[in-house]
Amino acid sequence: MSILSVRLIGDPVLRTVALPVTDFGPELAKLIDDMNQTMHNVKGVGLAAPQIGVSKRIFTYAIEGHEGHIINPVLESSDFAPSEPEGCLSVPGLGFSIERPRQAVVRGVDVNGDPLVIEASGLLAKVFQHEYDHLEGKLYVDHLRGEDKKTAMRAIRAASYQDVTAQTIATRIGSVGSAFGGRNNQ
Ligand code: NI
């Protein structure tokens, strides 16, 4: 297994709609192992393949005892949408409250191509929605409005993540504090 580097906002792969997985085999299994190891290494609760530079419809998750991966997910969300804090490994050091439906059902397949249906509520439902957004080329900051949006855009510009030195620092910050739903996220 390998720990892969997490792509940061500004990288075009994060703005690209990811392609469905069609090849199920050892390479896919290795990719998912690497994603799991990377997610745990940076103390993330979810990781989408585009975040490690692979534009495929896959995400991994590990939150509140729920852990796994989903390939080619289809998501249905329902219920009211409380506003709760979120962060993202690809937008390190920031956290903002986002409204997301509290319930979600995700359908997809696992690494063997076998069908999966997972009904989620609470944080798991939020992780599914957040990671699904990544596969559509969206970031959680896209949901911000008004003053929060201005604050986020200012912070992202000031951070200049494209700079190599800043990227190293940002990765370090990301690994200690801004994992989505992480304890230090407030
Ligand atoms: Ni994210």
C-alpha cells in the first residue's frame, strides 16, 4: 500500500466530473487500499479518488465505526438539512457550516463489482454527500453563500496553495486539523 498526496483546491482534477469505473481487478483493489491508507494517514473521514488525482467515481469513508468504499455511487438525500461544520482535505485549514440533508441512501458497487446499498444518517450521510460532490467536480466551499463565501474565497486566495512551500505546509495543517468532521475542525 502507498500513501498518496492529497490534491488541493486549484488542481483541475478537483473540478473534473469523474468517470465511472469499468475495470474491476487487482489495480482497482490496490487503488482502494491506497485510498484507505491515505485517508487514515491524514485522519480524514472520507476521501474521493479525484483528491488523490484519479478521476474515477470512487470514494472511501471511515466515520463513527462505519468504514468502507463505494464505486460508481448514486446518491439520494432526504430529510431536513441542518447547518453543521465541515472541512475538506483539499481545502486545508478551513471549516464552515454547510446545510446538508440528514439522511442519504447511496447505491453503488464494491471492489468486486457486487451491489451495495447503504442507508446513512447523521455524519455518515454528510460524508457521503461531501464525497459524492467531489466526484462531480464540486467542493464544499461551493455551497457557501454571503459572508462565509467571501471569507472562504479570501482565505483560499491568501493561502496560495499552488506554491510548493505553501502546499507542504497546507498538507501538514490538513493532516492535523482540517479533515472533514475532524475533532479540530471547529
Ligand atoms: Ni473533501
